[in-house]
Amino acid sequence: MVRQGNSGTGSSRRTGSGRGQPARKPGRRPLAPVYRRRRLLASLVLLLVIAVVFGGFIAVSSAISGAQPSGGQPSGTGAASDSKPNVSASDGESTSASAAPTASSDDGCEQNLVTVTAATDKDSYAAGEKPLLTLKVTNNNKVPCEVNIGTSQMEYMITSGSDRIFSSKDCQAESTDLMKTIAPGKSETANFPWQRNRTVQGCQSVEAAPGAGGAYYVFTARLANKTSTKAVFQLN
């Protein structure tokens, strides 16, 4: 009888300290709304990262393929001078190498009414001052005329008596075409800053500089087969 009582007591203790105690519940899974919000947040973060990476790629691509420059201005001389002719319309707007004719110029345009003139910004220049040479093309027709005003057609020539001082063709880095439709009575101009240097055909090095001290020089502009009148200036 005593053994049975002790055995019952021992069984009761094991139940209280072991299998009889309720087991811990595992962690609950997030509710469906919480889970959807987490997925939405993760998707937004991923889209933001993609947008930043893509935007950076576009910026880098744009920088690599960047503009030229200016954007298409025709070049003048190479080794002799870093200056380039700056072509502009009579209203002051610059033209570009990609400019296309805006009107037909094949009907009634007489090329002999398209004239070329030469001019300098001053009549006399102080020591070290660089002359600005201007080639001007004017359409004296009553209809628009299409004219090639590219560097392939231009030449800026400076002489002093029988001495050939400078030609923009001698050291021209590149030769390009630039077709432009000039309205009736309008003009296109191309400015070239002369560096007061000498050049020779073939762009060989020339150490001698043009004389100053009040010497007179003649600037002549040429466009294709059209040659301007002479523009005289003085170097001091």
C-alpha cells in the first residue's frame, strides 16, 4: 500500500514538470497585409536603385558622345593658328554645319548676283593687336539662293605688295562644306582673327613675322570662284 502511494506521488510530479506543461507555440507568420506592405517596400527600393543606375548610365553616355563643340563651326587654319572662322547670318544668329536649306534656291537664282566682300574691323592696329578679317556673302537676287559657305570654299589672303604674307588654306586643319540658303537681300558673314603670322603652302614653319611700324597690308576674301575687292589696313 505504501509503495503504491509513493508511485502515484512520483507520477504526479513528472506530469507537473514535464509532459503535463503546455508546449511553447512557434513564432507566428506575419499577417497578409504586413507581408504585402513589406513586398511593396522592397519593390519600390529595387525600382529606385534601377532608376539611379539607369540615370547614371544615361549621363555617362551623354558625356562620352558629348557635343562638339560648338557646335559645328567650320575650322580655319591648323598649325599656323588656332582660330576658326565664325560663320553667322546677317541677323546675328550663328549657323551650324548641320544647317539645312529652308527654301528652294534652284529657281531664278543667278550666281553672278551673289557677291563676296572683304572687310577688317579697323583700319589701323596697334602693336600686338590682332586684325579681325570678315568675309561677307550677299544674295542680291529676288529669290533665295543656296550657297556653300564651308571652309572648303573659303580663303582669307593677306599680301603686302608682291609679298604673299598669309593664306588660311596653307595650314587648314580640315575642309568642310556648309550649304546655306540665303534669303533675298540678306548676307552671311564669316569672321577670322588673324594672328599676325606668316604662312607658306604646305604649312612649313615660318619664323619671320610680318613687318609692323606702319606697314600696309591687303586682305582679299575668296569663296569658290568669287573674289572680293581689296581691304587695306595698317599694322603698327
